[in-house]
Amino acid sequence: MYKEGMAGHPVDYEKARKLCLKAAEHKAFIIVPSGKVCPNLGVAEAENYLGMTYRHGMGIDKVKSELIFELKNIRNGLSVS
């Protein structure tokens, strides 16, 4: 909603980023009572949006954003170069 200014909310990248951080803290998959493993809807989307905010400096200082993005890539065994 805040990323695109939907439902009467103004565009607010910082608020969108904070909400996505909260969503991304959850496990990507959950086990339901029947034992079936199901995707936890919204977690992957939140992580993807966070990656975009870090990469493009949306709602966060650009230098800090680049550092966070690079550190996350290093942690995941990826290289940006």
C-alpha cells in the first residue's frame, strides 16, 4: 500500500520498508497441523521488496543501502561485481 500509494495512503518508502522488514522476519515456510509444508505467503515478496529498496536506496540512505545490499549478497554467497 505505501510502496505505491494505494487505498488512499501516500507513497512512503520508509514505512513500506519497515513493514516489509517485519514481514521478512517470519519463516518462509510453515508446517500446518496436517503436517503439510506450505509457503508463508508474503515473506518472499517482502524479502524481494527489501532487496529492491537496498539496491535502489528507496526509503534509506543510498550509501547505507549499498553497504547493506553488498553484505546481504556476501552472506548469501553472491557477488555484485
